[in-house]
Amino acid sequence: MIFPHVIKGQPANMDTLDVMVEKNIRLIDYERIVDENNNRLIAFGFFAGVAGAIDFLHGLGQYFLLQGITNSF
């Protein structure tokens, strides 16, 4: 789980993006969730971190279920 900050094309983050594309890793960039007027719907900061943590825990729970492990996520 990472916050890649790739939308602005920062050179320091492009290698990470290349690896994610190469490995077919799903990337959800909360910074780019916008409405029809290009206004951000999720503030980048505390709430984006919370949303990312929730998504991570959900994904972890799904992984555990695939392994036959019951869990709270």
C-alpha cells in the first residue's frame, strides 16, 4: 500500500509507476477522484489516508478469505 503521487509526473515516482504497470498492480489515486468540474471529491490529507487504510484492510480481508482464514475485515 502506497501513496504514489504520480499524477503530477514527479520524476522520483515514475519508477514506482513503471513497476506497478509492469506487474499489473491496481492503482487507486485518491488525488484524482474528481467531479465533472475537476473539483477533488476527496481531500488529500487525513481523510485520504483513512480511505487508503480502509481499502487496504478490505483487501487484506479478501486475501485472508482466499487463504481460508476468517477475519473481521
